[in-house]
Amino acid sequence: MCGIVGYLGNRQAAPILLDGLAKLEYRGYDSAGICVFSDGKLKVAKAKGRLANLSGLIDGGRAISGTVGIGHTRWATHGAPSDVNSHPHMAESGKIAVVHNGIIENYLKLKEELVRKGKTFCSETDTEVVANLIEYYYDREKDFAEAVRDAVGQLEGSYALGILCQDYPDTMIAVKKESPLIFGFGEGENFIASDVPAILRYTRRVVYLDDGDMVVFTKDEAKFYDAFFDPVEKKIETVDWDISAAEKGGYPHFMIKEIHEEPKAIRGTLSPRIRDGRVVLDDIELSKEYLEKIRRIYIVACGSSYYVGCLGKYILEKTCRIPVEPILASEFRYSEPVLGEDTLCIIISQSGETADTKAALEEAKKRGARTLAIVNVVGSAIAKAADDVIYTWAGPEIAVATTKAFTTQLCVIYLIALYIADNLNTISPKEYAAIVDELMVLDQKVALCLTAEKIEKIRYYAEQYFSVRDAFFIGRNVDSAICLEGSLKLKEIAYIHSEAYAAGELKHGPISLIEEGTLVVAVATVDQLFDKTMSNVKEVRARGADVFGVTTEKHAEEIKKTVPSVILVPETHPLLQPSLTIIPLQTFAYYVALLRGCDIDKPKNLAKSVTVE
Ligand code: AGP
């Protein structure tokens, strides 16, 4: 996944492009580059590595003058990170410049055809094929927009494109299919970007482009066309969150900032949907008649969003008494899933752009299931494609490792569970009210997990364990599901090998890996399973493991008989307990990564949204 940005106006483009790319680095940071119209020519500067390398190459943008330009920050797919594979890519003659986010699936076939027509290439990328294909058509039609239309008509795959043509110094063209792209309206200037933070300091008036859309624009005018090149009117939306949401706000990393934003994000997600003690989901149209027909619920997602689905199984089955199957999107789409009109597919995605999850959504729709998306990015592909969407109002999540999106997705699962259970009468009014009461104070209880005292204790344990080689997270029932996310956090930001196991499962094999110094994080918040988990802790301690436990204040004294190091979280309704348990696991991973000197917001090999399969 990559980030693209474009500027066309009266100001110097290069600094604006670099600023925008800095807000998009979370989308990929293997290399970066810009192309600016300068003295009547398309001038390109690009560099392998972080954006700082490019900025240094062009003196912060001062070395390239011009008021029209495109920029790109890359997460390598075709061709290793290198200067030559960096975007923008030029056509052979240098007349066409392109930045691209996505994958052109038929690029090799197109490249062979272009080579046969005499074109030469210098990179391994699919994007250079797009540039040369546009030039091929331009050389014949001498019309920039028509050449782009005809070239794009040959492309298979996903693309968000920003395109310049040397003969049209006042014009830029952008095209969108499957990869995200927005258009921003300024005063005497216009913008394109992969995501809102890149242009929020310049404009709040945006259009979320749809698949097939093409926009041909100057600094004063924008013409939109659909996939058939017919003029189309687009809805202008106003972005209502503040730019600080896309800045660090004094925190050392976006991740710790976003952890501390979790109470606010949870409140923002829940409170508009609980009125007078009732869950109100105006966002969706799941009628009582439809809900009564449901015989199975799939929860389809990737990564941490999938782990929300694993928690969702316990929560939805307990409240709605409907079989629930969480399944990885990358497996779902090739598993010939058994589903139909009696199946509800809940699709979870922070970015709303994850390729596997998008494809799984289309598979579910094709097979007749109704789809309900839980998404954080407004106007994203999954949000638009699903039959219904419930947004997690978490605000932009910049850190690659998710935190507030995870906890707000979980909140939406609680809301859906109560909504369905209420319609199906599978929960008593007393139980319903008890859960709603706890939802109303959940944000405050999460905040109690983030006090200076709690953080200090987490940091202490991080100092004890940051050099471990292997870690196991164990728990039972919802605790085993939350262990999946706790383990992933340690893997993805601290680069420590970690596994999550149902506590009762260790003795069936994995316990052979437990040795002196292995770290075991035991999560034991489910009352009726507490003693059994403590037995499992004794088993691993007997084999030399170092253990620290996470449990509720109720078990404070009991757990100390078995586990010397303990993190306590406030108690809430058992079904909501994971929302509190996850907080110390997130902060533990953060402080371990900090001690290990890892690049916390941009972990190696990762990107915020995986828009490739
Ligand atoms: C989360 O910390 C990871 N970065 C990753 O597992 C992520 O949850 C996964 O790629 C799914 O992303 P999505 O929610 O945007 O679809």
C-alpha cells in the first residue's frame, strides 16, 4: 500500500507535497518521490528510504520550483525498494508522470505489448507500464484526458493514479479503482490524496472518489467522469475532525497517543448509539423479520480486526444464541463458504481498504449473504460496498499497530449483540440493562487502566521482560481471544516471537517449549475459569517460565498466591471485560518496543492498510 498526493494552485508545490507525504508515510515508507512542473518541464526527484532522504535531496522542497506537482510514498510490491523503482514514474519520452497506489495485475502482458511497440523501460514496476501506456495513447490522440481514459481501460487490478502531462502544465488527472483516493477543493488550488490527513491543513472540502471515477482538474475547475467517461456530479463532504487528530499532540509516538485516546474514541463510538438506555442503530436496516431468519453469522476480517471477530463469537453467541464463525478473510474467499440469505456477514476493517477483506465482502454478497461492515474510515471501499455500515468514530488511526480502532470495533460488536438480542428476545431486560449500564461507563473504566500508576507498573514489567526471546499469552474463553491481540501487538511492534494459546491447550504440546526465562502472560478475568487458569500457570512456572498475570481487582489477593507480578483492571460486565483487559496488553507491547528501540509507529515490513493480497 502506498500514499499519493497532488497539488495544483498558486503556491510552491514541493513543500506542500512533502508535507502531505509526511502525513501518508504510515501507508508505506520504502521510498518517496515527487514530480513538479518546473520551467515548462516535468522535474522528478525521488529517493529510497524514508521521506527525510527525499526532503534532504531537494532542500525541503526549495530546490524544485513550480506550482503543480504529484508525490508518492511507497510500500514496495513490484520491485525492491530502490531509487529507480520509486515513484513518480515517467513515460519513456518524459512527457507523462504517474504516481500510483495499488497493483496492476496484467502489467506484464501490457509491458510485453509496449516493448513490441518499441517502448523501453528502466524499472521493475507496474506503474512505469501505466506511464508508457498513457504516452502510447497520447502520441496517437494528442488529448491528455482521452489518452488516460483509453490507457486506464486496459488496466486490470487496483489503482489510484495521479497523472501529469508535459503539454498540459495547468492540468492534472486522477483516476480511482479499488485503492482509496480523495479530491480536495481549495481556493484557487485543488488537491488529490490517498487519505484526508495529507491535505487537511489546506482544505476540509473533499470528494471521496468512487471506483471508476476520473477527475480532470485545474486550479480553478474540476470535471468528474464515471467509468464510462460520462460527466458525473460528486457529493462534496466536509471533514469534521481537527488536524491535531492527525498529529502526535505531544506524545512520542502515534501509538501511545492513540492508546490514550481510547476512552474518547469509545465514548464517541458508543454514546451516539445509546439513548434512554436503549441501543439505537440508525446506521443500519436489519429488520426484526430479517434477524429472525438468520441461522449463522460469519465475522470476516484480517489481523487485529479478525481477533475482534474471535471475541465477537463469544459475545454474539452468548447474547443472540446464533452460531457465529469468525474466519480470516484470506481463507473465507477461497473456502467456498456455506452461506446464503440466512447468513449475516459482519465485515470488520479499520481502513476499509484491506484487499483480502474487500474481496471476501464481494464473495459474501455474490453468495447472497447480507453484509454489515464495521469500518473506521469514512467513504472507504468496504464502507461503500457493504449493505450496511457502522462506523467506529475513533478518528484517524495513524500508527500501523491498531489500538483505538480495535477497542471501538469491539464496542460496535457489543452494540450489534444487544440490538439483535433485543429484537430476538434472547436476553432478559435485566441483563440488557446491566450491559447497557456498563457500556455507559466503559470509557471511564478504560481511563482507569491508563492512570500514571498503572502505566508505571506496566513500564516496570516491560523493563523486566523486554529482552525475552519467546512469549506466550494464555487465557480461557474471552481471555484466550484477547490473548491473540496481545500477542500480535508484541510481535508487530517489538519483534518478539509470541504465541497466544488457550490456557487449557498448552499441555497438549506447546508446553514442551516452555523453559527457563520464557515469558508467559496469563490473562484470567473470567471468574468461573480463574482457578483452572491458575492451574495452567502453575504448570508453566514449574518449568521455569516467568509469568505476569492480568486479572480483575476482584481476584487481586487470590492471584498473588500463584503469580507474583500482576496487572489489575477494573471489573465490568463479563462480556465487556476484554475492552479493559486489552489496555495493559497494548501498553506492555508499546513499552517493550520502546525499550528495544523499535520504530513503533512504522514497524518493519508492515503498512497501515494492506491493499495487496
Ligand atoms: C493491526 O495492528 C495490524 N496492523 C493488522 O493486523 C491489521 O489489523 C490488519 O491488517 C487489518 O487491517 P484493517 O482492519 O484495516 O482491515
